[in-house]
Amino acid sequence: MQADASLDALTTGKNSVHAEEARYRADPGHFDLRRVEDTYKTAPSFAWDGHACRNTQQNCATENLIQRANRTKQINANALLLQRYAQMQALQGYEEHIIPGGTAAMPIYSYLTTASEMTITKAEFEIADGHLQNGIAMLQKNDRYLHLLAEKSTSLISKMVTLSMLRKQARTISELVNKYPKLASDYGDSVSALVRPLTQSELDFSSALMAEARFINFFLNIDYAQTNVIEDPADSPIALNVCEYLCKLFLQPNATVNDMAAYWQARIATANQPASHYTQIRQTLIAQKSNQQAAFKYLRYAYNPVGKILTDVAAQNPDTYLSYMEKSADIDAYLRLVGLQIKLRQNKIADNAIADYVAHAEEPFRSPYDDSAMIWNAKEKQLEFVGRQSASWIFNPGKRFVIKMS
């Protein structure tokens, strides 16, 4: 996105990815040991104050309107960024190229999140000016692209960044529905579609976990005796031989890869399961950990001790990756909660009838974990959902998701 305006950004991006892939294929064993330019340090910074709303309790829609002159100035100053983002929104497909190396060039996600937030804010201003259809159309275009990314992303970080962008858009829609009742009364179906529950393919973490496994496998196959542990092997042949001997004595890469394979196989097998299975998955992973570490106790460390320790560390916390799956399911629940809010507004449900409506709501407006009803807090006049992971990004920290109805 930081390419010169005269360049074809999409072609430039593809060429950059292909160049990085070629560098990796030329010498996979030492790819991660080379120094590469820290592009995130040299890339330009796009000024955007809208980020400040993410972890605060105030209504972001109201805050954006108060700061409209400044927000508009920043949006206009980032015309090229938004032009690039519009090109990406028009894409009909998406393919992520992942190189399993810690120093591989990574996308600068702040460009993506900033462009999305600016687009959402522009849509909000359209709605505030009474151009509801224009604003909804802008949100629909952004929504289509974000759902495409959620389904096609094959790295853990891309998956979570995309879901956070969907969450941000849903929060804005929730606030706009309360501020502009006509959104629900006149365009309820269109607005509801913007906060539809995530599909199982969008919640599937199989590809993301396979990418994580490739990353770990890459490091396990590095020839550490030939790395920069010894700066000049020609001057230290004895030290090099000792290092190589110790590496082989305490770490058997092939055996470690096999142990790790069993660890990853168990997790990848559960990564495409619906949220209703997460409780059972956690119990299964805990039992597998106990059974594995109980076998032969300390005797198992006699062979390949470093590899065994690495595997044990990886398996130490069954929630290591399940927590990300639950974060995504919590976001799915939040979308359902906003959808329920819109239905209540659209059907003009009175306060004294909300509890019954919520209790008997259809499946798309219930918990993705156990199909239980959302919570109606009559005293505070708010819809609530208790998630499984931190929800510090919205009204109150912890795991409680809240939507004010007053």
C-alpha cells in the first residue's frame, strides 16, 4: 500500500511476494538466519486518530462525529491508501503466501486496519448526512472483502487481524443503529446481513495451524552446527565439532519432528470443529497431555532430551491455540448479539417484552457454544453475552460483551 501512486500496487505486491519466495527456495536451510530490511521501521506512517476508540467505553460513532473535521482531513490526506484498499476490495479471490521463517517479510497490517476503519468512518458520515443507502453500500463492500479474508486467510495473525476488523465494523453498526433508528426500521434486512454469524469455513483454523506447524518444522530442521553460533568455523574446528556433537547428542531433529507431528495432528484435527465442541476438545487435549507425559516419566528423556522438552513445552498449555478459536467464536457471538439488537429495533419490541423475545430467539441470535439465549439486563437496559476470552476492546474488560439499548 505504500507503493508510489504511479505503480500498479497489485502487480508490485505480487512481485515482492515472488521475490521473497525465490529467496527462500534458493536456500531454505539458512533463509531465517539472514538479515533482511525491517520494512515496518522504514514504511511511512498514516495518521489516523480513529484508533483511539478501540479500547474505550465512549460511543465511537459519536466521537467520530465530534471529531469529524479532523477525521475528514486525515481521510483526505490518505487518498492513496484508500485507493489501494478499494482495489483490494474489488478482488474476487484471495491467496495468502506464507514463508515459514521468522524474518520473512510480513504484511504491514496497520495499513489494512487503518484503511478499513477510514472506510467505515466514511460510511458513517454518509449515514449521518442522511444518505443511508450510500453508507450501507460502502459497508457492504467492506463486509464482502473482510469475509473473503476471514475465509481464505491461512496464517494465524491474518485470521485474527481480519476478525478484529469485522468486530470493529460490527461495533460501529451497533452504535449507528441506536443513533439512527431508520437504519433498522427501513433497512433492517440489509443492516442485519452485515452482522450475520460467521460461517464454519470462516471459523476454520486448520490452515492457520498447518502454517504454524510448518513454521516450527522449519526451525527443527535448521542445521544449528552450521549457523552463526561459531563466527569463523575455520578458526575453531574443535569448537565446531564439539557443538555439532552436542547438538546431535541432545537433539534429534527427525525424532523431534515426529513427536511434534503427533502434537500438531491432534490440534489440526480439531481446528475445523464448531464452537459447540470446544469444551470437549479442551478436555481431550488435557487428557492427551497427561497420558503423554505420564508415559515412562523421566526415563523418556534419556533419548532426545531437548526434543522431548520442546514437545512438552509446546503441549504444556492445551489452550495455546484453542484460545484463538474461542476468540473467534466470541466475535461470532458478538455479531449475533448485534444482529439481535437490530431485530429488536426492526420489530419495535417493547422493553417489557424483550426478555421473552431474547429467550425464544432463533439460532442465529443465540450462543454459538451451547445454543443458549443471550442475556437481557432489564435494569441496565442492555444485551449481554459472556464469552470465553478477554473482551477488553468493548465497554468493560473481561469476558462480558455488552450492547446498550437505551
